[in-house]
Amino acid sequence: MRMVDLVDYQKGSVVSRTIVDKKAGTITLFAFDKDESLSEHTAPYDALIYLLEGVAEVKIERKPFLLKEGEFLVMPARKQHALRAVGRFKMVLIMVHA
């Protein structure tokens, strides 16, 4: 099975599907429709995002990064970050709790 096929787009929405939810961390899939976003926030843990398809703008401490399919970025714990769908995109988010 392909990870990209485990979550579907919905018009005007951000869709998520948790694959792993353990004390040591989580793995969650997301599908962002075009122009959808997650506002600036922080997380207590390091997180890795990997783009499965599409294009996303990720800001860490207000510094923008443009990610394309097959690229990844680590978002450090306790640093402000935000995501915006330049076009529709799917990603996997891996949060490390330990």
C-alpha cells in the first residue's frame, strides 16, 4: 500500500489520518486543499514533515521554506511554525516525543 493513498483531499479542508499513536511519538498523514493552512503555533516536540505530493510553504520562526514532493523539513520543538498549501499537497508528519 502507498502512504499517499491513505488520505484523500476534501474541498476547502485539511484532512488528517493518524497511522501511529504511541507514547514515543506519532505519525499522521495530512491532505491540504489549495490555499488551506495551519496557523502559526508551537509544538513541544521535534517534528519531521515529508511531502508525499504537491507544494507547500512552511514557515519556521517566520522564515519561509518551499517544499515539493519528495522533500522534507525538520521543525524544531518550541519554534513557531505554520503551513500553507500553495497547491494541494499531502504530507506525513512524524512527531518524536522522546
